[in-house]
Amino acid sequence: MGLGPRPEGDADKALKKFLVHGEKLFCSIAAFNRAMMLASPPPFGLAENVIFAPMEKAEQMPDLVMFIVNAEQACRLIQLATYWDGVSPKTEMIGSACHMAVAYPLVSGEINVTFLDWTARRTKPYKPDELIVTVPYHRLPGIVEAIDLCTAGTAKLEIPPEFRQALAEE
């Protein structure tokens, strides 16, 4: 899940060897180490359990909401999330699927978009066009409130006459 310490000693060496020589996800141990050094640290000590449930069946308030979406749906979610402040999410794109979809959003409080990692795509039933957008729960009310106000939601596109005229003149 990316929620605990990274392996050490022989387990660390075995993991690096597997990712470089077995799965061939990195060209060298140096490239793997660089990726790990640039990644956010795991969120140690947050909880003893992780619960995954559909929102309507969740028995407690979640920390994160994960959306399995296509590219257009991801675009709409990100636009709705930036509607109020215009601040782009600071995404983290390298690492395991669980790190990018769970650990990084927990540590950073940022919305994250992940294409997943190649191993997750090969071993899980993800469709080729699916990706995950993870939203920290505290960001969800702003997204919901923006739906009626933003054309990425349900707001009607309105083109002012002066803008139409300016486009026609170009």
C-alpha cells in the first residue's frame, strides 16, 4: 500500500534487483534510487487498517476518494477542483500505483492523477483507458459545489458577443 517503511537490507537489494533486472522498469539501480529519493516519503503511523469501500457504503468519513476514470473524466475532475482557486494540483507520477493513488495524496493533501504503474496494469483488471484520480476528502465539497457553476460540470457555455466578434476578426 505504500503506507509503511521501504524494505532494508537484503529485502531492499532483492527489490531493486527485481525492478531493474526482472521487471525491467528501470535501466539501473541508480535510476531506481533516484526515483525513490525524489518521491514523497510514506505516511508512517497514520492508522493500523485501510478500508476501501464505495462512498455510499462507507461507514466512516474517508481520508481519500479514488475515482477510476477515463482521460475526459479526469480532465473534468481536475477542472472542477481548480475552479475556486486556479491552483494546479502538484502531482507525483513515478512510483507504484498504491504510492501514487494512496500514499502521496495522504502525505501531501494534494489531488493526484496516476496512470498506474505498468505492473498494476498488467496484474489487475484495468482497462487501457482507465486512470485514477485521488481526491483528499477535504477537497471534495469544493468540487461538488463547482459542478453547477463550471462547464466541466453542468454549467451552460456562454460566449459573450464581443468575444464572438473578436474571434471572427482573427
